[in-house]
Amino acid sequence: MNITAELQAQRDERYAVFQRRLLPTLPPESIVGVRTPALRAMAKRLAKEPDADTFLATLPHGTFEENQLHAFAIALERDFNRCLARVEAFLPYVDNWATCDQLSPLCFARHHAALLPHIRRWMAAPHEYSVRFGIGMLLRHFLDGDFRAEHLGWVTAIRREEYYIRMMQAWYFATALAKQWDATLPLIATLPDPLRRMTIRKACESFRISDAHKTMLNSFR
């Protein structure tokens, strides 16, 4: 598969302009302008190609779309250990919130016990998007049946100044309020500003939180 040629063939400059506004931390020239469904379709074909491993081993990539393609290809890996190794190799090169959030391996849902120690390690990493990824994995996989109240403390303990880490913390707490209200509410007043305000704003935007609960949250502003 000639990835560069395929990306250029599906380039949409108007979409690229839109994406550049959403991804202000990236160099504008690194955004080609290929839509997500096309990238997902490419990832499915790439996974069947003999040169897939070569692409996944060639880091860093030069464009946002190549990083997206890489993330989508990893997500298709069914073997947990192989998938984990690919995530570990790729994470240090993740340089934006979109790729970070769309790196969501399907097989992780079947291996929660094995996944949890890695989540803790990612959340303690120096790399901004490794931390965001770790929080995102805790949000996706551990706010339902495998939720433990101590997980809230793990996210609370992260004291980082980076905007995209704080936003993921706020997203985590807002989702926790929707799914685990009783356990989460006591922590809200203890969150540092501006994380507390960000969390309350996100929670108040949620359709899963009642108006009565939103009124209660607003008292913590």
C-alpha cells in the first residue's frame, strides 16, 4: 500500500482547514485533510498487508493522518500483548489530543486486570499525551462494573499544568459523576481550580446528569 499516495488522493483542503483549527498544537502543513472514515477504511486494509509491520515500526510519521492511521491500525490488533507492545512503541510519538483519544484498542475491553497496572504507569509518565491516554483508558474501561473508588484518587493526584491533561481529567470526573455520582461528588470541592470549574462545566453539559445534580454542582463553583 502506498500510504502517501492514498492520503494525497483523498485530500480535502477545506477539511484540512477545519482540522487545523481543531488541532492548534500541530504544524498546519502536517495536516493533509483526510476524513476519519477514509482513514479507518485504510487501516483495515493496511492490517491485511504484509508491509503493515514496517509502517508501524517507522516512527515518527510526518503527518497527522499517518498518526491517525497508525492509531486505527493498532486498535484492530486482537492479541493483547502484541497490541500493548504496539501502544507502548507509539505513545511517545503521539503529539495531539485527537490521535491520543482515538487510540482505543478493542482488545483492552477483554483484559481489564492486565491493563490496569499499565494505566497507572501511563498516568505517571512525563509525556503529556501518555498521561492523557492513561486517564482516557481509565474512563473508558473502569467507570462501570470494574470501577473502584480509589481510581478517582489516582486521577485527582495528577497535578499537571498541561491543558490537554486537565481537560481529560475534567472529562473523566464529569463522566464519573454521570456513572458513579455518590462516590465522585465528595471529591469535586477538593479539586484545584481551574480543574474544578472545568469539571463542573463539562458535567453541566451532560445529558446524563439530572438538573437537580447540576444545581448541586454549581454550588461548588
